[in-house]
Amino acid sequence: MNGNANPASIVMNAPKIVTATFTESGDRYNITVEVAAAGFGTVSLNPLPPDVGYLVNQQVTLTANAADTDYTFSHWEGDLTGNTNPASIIANANKTITALFNATVTVISDPVGGGTVSLEPAQPAGGYAADTEVKVTATALKGYRFDHWSGDLTGSISSTTVTMDSAREITANFVKKTPFPWWWIVVGIVLLVPMLIMVRVAYVVATRRTGRA
């Protein structure tokens, strides 16, 4: 039996041996990689994507690289799922893959011991997903009061919300409270009593003089 018709028919009028011969189709496919939040990280492909695309059934390894220590790889979406990194995929069709990274919040109290900073929701071990809204609250400890934010957050409101569109380092600045000057009361009493006595004496003298008149 010869030819390239597929499917093909044969008449079974004797024992026959038929061999099907396959060759590479020459089809090529593109693997498109995106990062969910620009700047959070990058993705490298091995081998590098040829201009004409990958050969059919070629295995490609994808590696997610976080921008720096303030970012972490989270997971894959699209035509590749899971959080294995590096991960491999077979080029048997055009594919689009998205890499998602998380960003972290670093909080600092200045001075240390002046107060605390809380995050709501609490920061996951791998950081926050892009665009998560986080409530940041500064709480002063005894003898201090919250003054202002600095770093990647500004203002003087002790509780505010930030959007995780990048990694952030936030400092809560506290200042010591000025103690109430109780000694002013003592000084006031010391000064006021003699004045009251003098006023009373003057009043008595003036009253007697008026009575004599």
C-alpha cells in the first residue's frame, strides 16, 4: 500500500504488512508570557523563543524571577497553573501564561518602643497580591503619641489604607508626650496666697477708713 491518503482503504485478499510513516509537521507555536503587575518580576524561557515559534511538542521551561527581596513569586495562571517554579510546558498549541508575584510591606516604629503598627489583613508569609488594599494603623505606647508617617506613606492620620501596587516601606513616627506641669500649680498657689492676703488686708484697711469717715 502506497500513498499519503488518510484515511485509506485496503482490500484484504491476502496477508498484508502496512507501515505508517510519520514526519514532523513543521508546525510552530508561540508561548506568550505576561506578568500580572509590571515591575513585580520577570519570566525567562529556556530555550529562548525563536522568531518563528517553537517546534511542535518542544518542551519549554519557564522561570519566574522576583524583582528583588521585597517581591515573591505567587503562582501561574492561563495555560499553566500551580506554583511550581521553574515549570515546564509542551508547545503543542499557542499558549498564553501569566506569572503573578506578591509584594511585601515593611513597617518600622521610630523610635523603637514608641508604638506599634498593625496591618489588616495581616501580611501573608509570601506578601500581598497586587492591588490588595491594606489598612495600616499606628498605636502609640504609654508616654508617646503618634505624629506622622514617612517613607512610602505620608500624612498624620494614625489609621489609613494603602494599595499594594508596589512593595512598601512605612515608618510610623512617634513623639514623647509633654508631661503636665504640675509644678505650675504649686508655684501658682505660692504666689496667689500672699496676693490674696494683701488684697484682704487692703480691703480691711479701706473698710475701716470708710467707717471712720
